[in-house]
Amino acid sequence: MSMETPNLPGAPMSGLVASAVEYLVDAGQRSVLFLDIMRRRGDQYREHLAQTAPHVLQYAAELIIDGRKLDEPVNYALVRIIPPKGVEIDLERRPFIVVDPRAGHGPGIGGFKAESEIGVAMKAGHPCYFIGFLPEPMPGQTIERIARAEALFIEKVISLHPKADGKPCVIGNCQAGWAVMILASLRPELFGPLIIAGAPLAYWAGVHGKYPMRYSGGLLGGSWLTALASDLGAGKFDGAWLVQNFENQNPSNTLWTKQYNVYSKVDTEADRYLEFERWWGGHVNLNAEEIQFIVDELFIGNNLAAGRIEMSDGRKVDLRNIRSPILVFCSEGDNVTPPQQALDWILDCYADVDEIRAYGQTIVYTVHKSIGHLGIFVSGGVAKKEHAEFSENIDLIDVLPPGLYEATFEAKDEETTSSDLVVGKWVMRCEARTLDDIRAMGGNSPEDERRFATAKRVSEINLAAYRKFVQPWIKKVVSPQLAETMRNLHPLRLQYEAFSSQNPLMETIRSAADRVEDNRKPASKDNPFLAFQEQMSKQIVHALDSWRDATEALSETVFLNLYGSPALQAALGIDPKSEPSRRREMSAEHRAMLEQRIAQLKSKIGEGGPREAAIRSLLYIGSARGMVDERSIEALRRVRRDYGGPRLSLSEFKGLVREQFFMLLLDQEGAVAAIPKLLPDDVNQRRALIASMREVLSASGKIAGESASRLQRIAALLGVDAEEGSATNVAPFDQAKAS
């Protein structure tokens, strides 16, 4: 790239000198103000760490359960978010519980801004709760103990909302996502819909040329280094190392862009920068047992989706046990949790969509095109769109028939059909997908699977050797005092401390910054030296990005060649010619239960009344579209609300929808043919059914094609005209039979 100075050649000398003087004054003042912001950042860091329970929540909260006081104490806590003024909460709506990640940083990212996961959930009228944590783990704390504590937290929330129309919706961000999935597989009865945002669940997955973090475990020789770091911490793992791993993924931002953005916009960027740094610098610790579980079982072992994680009571973690809808939110711009790592667990657990349905599972995913890892949780744009739509339409998602869907969003405008049925600013629809849609995103070949399996074996050998020959000596040498000293000397902590007011030189900076603010003289926007400064910054970013790309390409090449060696694989007991598959077969117990349920459903095809007839007909007609639109569900809600007859709770309605869906799936022709048997012979009531269905189906657009043909077929079976009658001039079908 060219290093020419923009607009300098040919410029009048007097004007050039004046611009240079103006720029030098501005640059000098910005340097002083930038250093003062660094001082404020350091002081903020020290104040944050001095708090008993440091967090970055922007909402007032009330403590409900302190995990330190449980029989098995943990450093987690459950709090109720107090709604700000002007926000109306409906206590009969299902509560939301946001679980924050403990991945090196402190808690609060899920409520970091007003337009956040918590903010949009409260705006939709839901009571909100938050599960956070303290900086130091409790003695003996493990991942399993935390799961048991979080189960108690969720039970408490359920008890506080006995009239809520549905179990709590639980949001798990990043590391908390896989933790929530583990708990939901062990205690499925506690959960409503799960929103899993930016959470890795298939740890080996990815594509060549991208996402090199998955190679880290193999290139470091496995998890022995994790054990060493914990031993050097006297039984605690310093979360600052996890934060440094994140920073290493983007050196141009870490080493240059983040600071340069503040320097170049020093008059406007200070508050935003300091707000983020308050969270970014709030490092927390983990017990050695916790981090070893995470690295061995998840990141290197990849045992979660494979069902190889076992609890102390012998229960195995099987994600197929989850009965609540699972919403997976990921992004192509996320280099920490790429779409493959967020979604390929589905390929590990299920052979096809029919098997997803056989487990009664509903999975909805959405893939953002560009947002980065942190933006999934804290970006205002994402919160206003995806998170807001999920929160406002969570009941829609909860009643979706089992299967695999992709959530898509279309902006609402004046031309949007039935715009009054759209809750937010976007129209959300869930479009049916197959496993081939996930495979199309790319993934591992059998050769790649053998490579990661080889790296896992190497990790196990190295860890065993470390524990036998090195660990005893390290534990004898490292005292808690020495461990604390080493933590304080971590480079990420030192950068905050060095620029705080504890450094006597920074007092001079504070005084100079006060004088600069009184005499601030920013350069004009058309100053040519500012343009040259921007060009220099771009060159630095390009150089650092090129260095990152080169090192990532080298690390991938080394990993693929080293662990792809047939000799190494054979030496470790892995057949170099095998084609490994992580997908598990359905258990005999589940198959027997499924066959019993199938027989039961087939025997009930001819049973029911107007409600069953309406839902079965709508599912039959709507399935031709291959998608479900929020407007259709809202229209159905209004039909149920406005017409008489006993109301169904959300869980009852969900059960009805699923039962009718499975009947159609098992015997579509028989189920459709039986619809007239579910209705009385009264022609007005049958016309009411058709009119109500037309209202629901037309809410999202014109009824055409196969959908129109199926509507005609249902009308013919009922002996009425599909175009006859309307929802306003015939007796509502819900009034026809109060049952």
C-alpha cells in the first residue's frame, strides 16, 4: 500500500506550515488527553476490583439467593432485575433468566446497555432475573456443583411466578450457553425456551482457513498447560489468561485500533471506552477443577455433543434429553464461536430432521452475517433486532411443531401485510430447514476428525505425565502468597495499574489534561496531516492483520500435518484409515418409548373436537408453506382470545399442537380424513372453522398454491365452500363446543 501523504504535494508552503502547526498542537493535546483517559481507566479498574460484587449491570437488582450460603456453596447468585420507571411488567408472562458467562470477565454483559438482552425482555413485559458471580470461587466449587445451584435458582424463579403462562426462558451467553445446555439435559422439566447466544457446543468443528482457536489445544500439547497454570495459581486459574486468548485473536484491535480510536476521537470516545473497559478489565478466577473440566471435557475432548460427560451420580449428559425449544444465535463474523461450533452438535445428535422430531425437539437458529463475538451480547443493533424479536415472540417459538428451523427477519414497513399483527419492528418467521442446510456451512472431513482425536490422545498422555512427574514439585514450591503475586504481575493487570493514579507520574498528566481541556484546539477536519495520520493507522492495521493471517495459516498447517501423520495416529491407537462418526444411535429405551407413543397417537386420530380439528387443519395447510410467521400465530391468539369457550393455557395449547402435528406426521391421509368426525354436523360451525382458518392463514400473506389447494380440500371434506362466510358473520367455532 502507498505511504504517500494525502494532499501535501503542491500545497502552498505557508498553508502547509500552518496546517502542520495546527496538527502538532492538536496531536499534543490529544496525547495528553489520551493518557489521562488511560489514568481514569486505571483508577476505574482499581475501584471496580475493590467492590465486593463487581458487575456492569445497568439496572438495579434485588438479591434473591446467595449461592455462598447453599449447602454446597458456589460464588454464584440469583438477583431480580428491578424494572426502570416507565417499564410495565406482566407478572403472568413467563420470566426471563439471563445467565452470564464466566470466561475470564466479571458479570453483567447481558444487561450492559438499556438495549440489551435484559432490556428488550423487560420491554416485552417479562419479569427478568439474572444469574451472576463473584470474582473468587468457593473452595471445592466444580462445574457440576454450579449446575445444581443454578437448578435451585430456576426452581426459585418458578415458585415466584406460579401464574406465569410457561416455564422461564433462560438465556445462556457464551460459556454460560453450554452450561445451561448441560443443566437443561439433566433437568429438562425446569426450562421453557433456551436462547443460546455465541456458545460453542461442537468444539472441533470449523472450516480450513478460518477460526484457528480450535487448533490451540493440540499446538500446546494439550491441557497439561492448563493444569500448570492452575498449580502456579495455588489451585486457582487466573481468568486473565482467557481474556488474553480473546485478545490474541485480533492483534490489530488489541495492540492498535482500540486505543487509536480513543486517541483520534479523544473529545467524544472517553465515556464509551471507559464503560467497556470496566467490564473488559474485571478479571475473575476459576478453581483448578472447573477449568480442567472445561478444557478436557469440552474444548479438547469434545465430549458434550458426543454424550460422554458423566455426572458424579452416574447420569450422562445427553443433549437429546432437552424438551424445551432451543434458539441458537451465532454469527459468521464471530471468530471465537463460529457457526459450525454453535450448530454442528445437531449433526452429532441427530441423523435427520425426523429424528429431531422423534425426540420432540424444536431447534431454531439464526446466523448473523458480520457481528463479532461480543457484539452478540452487547451490540445495540443486535439487541433491537434479533434479541428483541426472540423476546417478543418467545411464545410463538414455544408452540412451534418439533423440527429444525431458521429464524429470518424482514423489516416492517407500510406495505407489510397485517402489520398490526407484528409485535416489533421486524417480521420474524421460522422457515423449515434440514441437516443439509447446516452441512452446507462447512465442517470437518473424516481426516479432520482423526486429527482432533489424535490431539485428544496426546493431551491425555501429556497431562498424565505432568501430573506424575511435575505437578508434585510445583505444588510444593507455590504458596498462596506467591500465586497472588504472580496474578498481580499478569501483563493484562499491569497495563491498568501502570497508568492509574498509583503511578506518581500520572498526577502530572491529570494537571496537564485540565489545562488542555480549558484551551482545546482541535485541528480542522480537512487538515492534510489528519488524513496522513489515518493512512498511517490503516497501514499499521494492515500489517498486524497480515501478521495474524500468516501466523494463523502457519498454525493450521502445523496442526494438520502433525496430527494428520498416519504414523502418529497409529502409534496412539487410531486407525489412519477409519472414518470416525460422532453421531450416536437412538437408545433402545427411547425407541421403545417412541413406538409406544406412536401407537397411542394413531389410536387417537379420530378423537377430539373443534379445537383439535382447527389445529390439525391449520398444521396441514400451513406445512405446505414450509415456514411459520409471527403474524399467523398472533392471529390465532386473537381468535382464541376474542371468541368464547374455555381458554387453554400455553402449555396445554403447546401439547395440543404437538399432538396434532405428530398425528399428521404419522398418518397424514388418515388424520386429514378424520377431521369431519371431530366437528358437529352444523354447517354454520363448519363455515366458522374455515373462516377462522382463513383469517389465520391470510395474516402473513395471500393464500395461494398448495396452501390454497389444501384449504379447498378441508372445506370439501366439511361440505362447505372455502370462500363462504367470514369470522364476523358466523358462529365462532370455539363457541360451538365448550370443551
